[in-house]
Amino acid sequence: MMNSLRLAILGCVLMMVTACALPRGAAVEREVLRGADRDQIGFSVYPLTRDLVPTVAEWPTVGEEELSWIATSTGSRGRIVQGGDTVSVQIWDSSENSLLTAPGTRVVALADMPVSPSGSIFIPYVGDVRIGGLSPENARRRLQSALEPIAPSAQVQLKLTEGRGNSVELIGGVAAPGPYPMPDRNYTVLSLIAAGGGVSPALQNPQIRLKRGGRLYGTSIARLYDEPQLDTLLDDGDQVIVEEEKRTFLSIGAAGAETVHTFPKDIVTAAEALSIIGGVVDSRANPQGILILREYPRSALSAGVRGPRTQQVVFTLDLTSADGLFASRNFRIAPGDMIYVTESPVVATQSVFSIIGSAFGLANTVGGGN
């Protein structure tokens, strides 16, 4: 009687184990890749090896904002008068019958005169004098020369106040955004950011965007620090935008963290990404079943383009082999990638044996009670 009852309990438990899926935090690798050998499944699987990494690097980029940058050059260290600037001029004339000064005075002040878009200002008895494109000192000399026919002994003083056409704008991501006058023609992006109080420490992997003449250029602040030759000179009317990194990747499954991660630097390898996500859960993860899911643009499948066989691609990574480990150090994660850490089949097997063991214990308990 007791043996029959025990067998019945065990039979019910085994039937439950067979009929029901065991609760798990992630799928095993074979479940995710089921049907990958059939063309109609719609995705391709590539084992990630050292030989494959250079090939994938030549495939079209995914999720990247393709922005170029402008290398720096040497500019004039002087200030330049531009349209939209304001100049204040003082004319000193000691002549008794001066046309410029009032009786009993030796100086006339022409304050806050706007420089026209063509680069000219108006001087009484002289007319328009073009000073645009000149340094303040050369502009002063040109004004003095223009005054010689009516005031041969006149001396000129000039003060320049940069206007919008001789300034640049710093937007977001710094302590003090706003317009900044250009002190000279050697004013660079990093100089402007420093004038604005530096990049906010709250920004992760800050990105620099430069708007100039209807075009947008971009790079990261870290790259400008590392490569000083890229600290480009600013031009009149430039807009510099400092913003946080927008690229992300996702980690799920038996990973240390199931969340969206922002790229902490320009290039993130698979090995670095695994570190960023907190590694894998030792008690659950399958180190031979790290999957990187990526979706390529349709253009990647065009004739003559080196690319994958399908738009949707799964790269498989084996962390138990030296080949896989070396490949992970050179394989670049792309924006939008999903890193899926599959669960070890051993965990499911252990769960089954645990349930069966518990069933034996229950059967013995019931049998002992009788």
C-alpha cells in the first residue's frame, strides 16, 4: 500500500515536471537559436571568433551618427572687426578751426557706432569708411588716414566691442552657457568650453556638436582631450553644443544587471560591455552562451556591400575558450545591441533533480505517516 502511494506521488510529480516548463530567469541557448539553420527563420548566427572580428568591422555601421570633425589650424592671434560689431571712436584734433571739434574742445567722441554688414562705419565729413576684416589697430589707422584731408593733425582712438557676428555661442552641458566674444582668431572649442565653466560632471561621455554654415560636426570631449590636433578653431557665428552620450545597449537574461546602459566612452568592446553589465550570474549563466543581437539596416544587404546575410544577426560568444575571450576584446558593441546571457542547461537539470528529491522526501513522509 505504502509503495503504491509513493509511486503515485512520484508519478504525479514527474508528469508535472514533464508537462510544465520550470521557472527560469532566462532561456537556454538552444531555445533562442531554434531554427537558425532554416533560411526562412529571418536571422543569421555567427560564432564570434578572432577571424570573424575583422570581417564584421568592415560591415556597415549600426546606430551611429555619422558626423565628421574639423582638424585645427593656426589662426590670427589678433581680433578682427566684423559686421555687427560696435566701435567707439575718439578723434583728437588740436587745430583752431577744426571741422570736427567744438570751439574750446580738442576731442570729439563717436560712441557705439555699429559696423554695417558690409564692414563700414560712417564718419562725419568723410562718409563711409570700410574697416571690416581689419584688426582694431589697422582699423584705427585707416580711420586716421581717411581724416587727413579734413584734419591733418587729428589723432584717432578706437575701441572694439564684438557683436554677434564676431562671437560664438555655447549651448548646454556647461556651467555658464551663452554667447561669447572671440578674443582672437585662435579661439578653439576647448577654450570656449573652459570659458563656460567646463563640462558638467553629471554628463556621461559628453559629446561635442559644432554647427557651422548649415552643417553639423561631432566628436566627444574625451577625443579632443586625447588628440589636441582636433581642438578646432572657431569661426564667427559657430554654435557649440555639449550634450550627454545618447548611444545605449541593453543587457538581459542571466546578466549581472538587466537594464539599458549608456556608452561610457566612444568605443566599447564586448569584453568591456560584459564588465559594464556586472558580468554574468555565476549560479545561472551559461558562459558558452553569450548572445549579441543586432539589427542592420536594409542597405547592408545591398549588392556589392560587404555585410551580413540577413538584417537580424545573432553573434554567439564562448567565454570558456581563449579564442572567444580574445575576440571579445576586439569586437565592438554597436548602439542598440542586446546582450543576452543565456541560462545554463545544468541549472534546469539541477532544478529537476531538486524537485524529484523533494518528491521522494514527500513520499517517504506520507509513507512513514501510515
